[in-house]
Amino acid sequence: MRLILLQDVKSLGKRGDIVDVADGYARNFLLPRKLAGEADKGALARLDAQQKAADRRQSLELAEAKELAARLESAKLSVKAKAGGNGKLFGAVTNADVASAIAGVLSIEIDRHKIEMANQIKALGSYPVEIRLHRNVVAKTVVEVVSA
């Protein structure tokens, strides 16, 4: 029997896959638990429409992420922190500090978990920062740490 999986089924396939299974397995396990539906013309057309919509949505998200990456890379970010006389900070600059600097300059909310710093920032100066906006898009920018 030919079915479309409505949910991920271990050792059979992922949601949206079209599979051929034994009639008994389909009637007694997959269909009663609503793990799969019959693969008729209407269901195949709906599946195709859903996949096209998901592709459009992904391409739109990718375009938005690339545009945001361009804005972030061209922006001049600075974080004010308290420092001693030798330029050493009292504490460290965190991802949340960088996110609030981005919000202040560009009026864009970036999740602090998407901001990656190579090392902790514990002194005044310029530091490279990577911001993961999308699976395929990483914005690389520089954060200037200045004395408050």
C-alpha cells in the first residue's frame, strides 16, 4: 500500500515521504495512529503545494538574512564598559551587551544566543564577532569596546 507519512516514523521515513508498506502494517498500525494517510491524487497535490510553500518561505528567510547581514557588517558597533586605568575591564563584555548595542544602532532585536565571540572580551579595543542569522548566513562584524 502506498502512503504519505504525516509524522516521522522510525525506520520508515520522515514527514512528507511517500512510502510503500505492507497492507496489514498500514491498516493496523500507521492509519489508526494517524501516522500516515493514503497517497491519492488529492493528497499528493496537497503535499506538493506544502513543499512549494516551504521552499518559498525558506528562500524569503534566506533573502532577509542576507539583507540583515549586509546591514550588520556595515554598521559601527560600540559597547561602553567600565575599565581600569590600564584598559582592563571590570568584568567582561557578553553576548547580551553586543545584542543591546545592535539594538541601539540598528533598532533590530538579535537573539544573544546567535552571537558568537572567539574569546571573552576583557579589555578595551576592537574585537571580531560572528552573528548566525540563518543556517547559511553568518554576519562578521567588529565590536569596539570603549571606556564608559
